[in-house]
Amino acid sequence: MHNVKERFLSFTKDFLGFLLLILFLVLFFTIESFKNEQAGFTVPDTWLQVNTIFLSIVLEAIPFILLGVFVSALIQIYVKESWMQRFLPQNAYAALLPAAILGTIFPICECAIVPIVRRLIKKGMPLHVGVVFLVAAPILNPVVAASTFFAFRTDLTVLYARMGLAFILSIIIGAILYIVFKNKHHLKRTKHEHTHEHVEVMTDSHTPATRWKQTLYHAADEFFLMGKYLILGAFIAALFQTFLDRNFLQAIGGNEWSATAVMMAFAYLLSLCSEADAFVASSFSNMFTTGSIVAFLVYGPMLDLKNTIMLFAFFSARFVIVFILTVTLTVFLAVMALQLSGII
């Protein structure tokens, strides 16, 4: 009972804090924008533009985050890891394709995928198959496909390129990691199994009521975790678009090589949830090439700042460094090849 009260109080605190932040931003800019000039102070037009861009990104993305975290919570509570392992062939290379297909079924964001893959590997999943699932699942799922469709409904090339590249590159990355490591053990030994709290499951009771509580707790934790990154990413995107010199952005964004590298760096640093990153990316579509936008949408869910930290916590440094180099080079070279060939 004590744990339930603590979780309820934590949930209430996070929820109220999240709502107050959004409410403050909305009210502040709305009230100030309508202030009479005789009051002596008005919000500059540039900050009103920041507010407009920021709110449009957040409001478009929140429904997809809610859908994604709830489905992810249902999977976390009700789907057993052993079910997924039954569908994977024993042959190392033959298992790559089913692993990528498996990623299309489970809408698990990159916030939760690292601890889940670690747990699957501990239960017997081959390392390279876990890598395929690690990079495929955050992109190849219905929620991300839907959010990308709505964000780029006027240019579905981005949707097709994102999904197609993610599927093919996940198999290539898994094959490269298998060639390098041959499924040797690269998990770190940790004293505590419940390292990442927002994706762990309480197992003291299996009654339907308890499972539904666990599902709601998990969804709430994940929503507030992802919500922080969404707000930060949306705000930074709004600042970039408002204050950066347009000529400078056009110079970078118009060059295929520099635009691709810059957008991949943005994706890494912003660490957006894959269920909402399409709305942030679409706000850059008028300044950067289509290929660089695709690079942003493919690279970010595979590798960003927050899941790099988790990778170093759970896997050996050698594995993580090779993984980072492999993902970065394959995504960059693949996107450049598509751009130079005129496909995107």
C-alpha cells in the first residue's frame, strides 16, 4: 500500500508539473500578445513566433505519444519475451529478416528499447538479433508510421524512405555486428536487475486489476519521460527556426552532405521520441533537403544521446563504440546514396 501511495503521489506531481508548464507557456504568450501597447511592454514578435512554432509541434505530437506509451505499456505487461524468441530461426543470418519484421509489430520507443533488448539477450536471444530489434522497433511500428504520415502527408516520400531505409539498414547493421562479434558475450554484469525503472514490471501479483494498474503506471512514467524530451526538442527547434540566420540555414540545408550531417547531429542531441520526432522534423522541411530530413528520422531513433548512455550502462564499451560507428556510417552513406541517385 505504501508503494502504491508513493507512485500515485509521484504520478500526480509529474502530471501537474507537466500541465502547469504547458499552461504557463500558453497563457504567458497569449496574454502578452494581446496586451495594450500603453501598458509599457509587449512580447517581441520573434518570441511570439517561437511560441507559435513550439505549441504547434507539441500539440500535434502529444496524441501519438499517448497512443504509443499506452500500447508500449500493454506489451510490457502482457507480452512475454519467450513468445518473440519462438519465431526466430536458429541460423544467424536467417534470423535477421524475422527480427526486422518483429520490429514492425511492437511500438516500443527508443526510451524503452535498450533495457528490453538487454533482457531478451539475457534470456537467450542472440546479440545480433537483439541489435536488429534495437534499431528497427523504434521506427518500424504502426504508431511511428502514422505520426510520420500526418507530419508529412503532403510529401509521402519521407514516410516511404524512412520505413524502407530503417528496415533494410536494421538487417545490414545486425549482419555487420554479427560478423564483428559472432554473438560473444558483451552484456555488463550489474548488481541490480531493475536499473531502468520506467520499463520494469512489478511481479508480486498477477491479478487482472494489478496488471491494469501496472499498465497505467508504466504508461504514465513513459509519457512524462518522453514528454520532457519532446518539449525540449520542440523548443530548440522553434528557437533554431526563429533566430538562426535564414541565409546560413539555407547554405547548410541546401548542401546534401552538410545538411545530412547536421540533421543527424540534431537527431542525436535532441534525443526525441520516435513517436513525435516527425513533427519536429517537418518544421525543418522548408530549410533542409528531403534526404537530410530522412537521415534525421532514421538516425535519431536508432542512436541518440539518452540511449547512448543506457548502452554504455548495459553493454561493454567496445560493443557500444562499434555499434555507434556502424549505425552512423550506414545511415549517412545510405542516405547520401539515395540523394546522389535522385531517389530522394
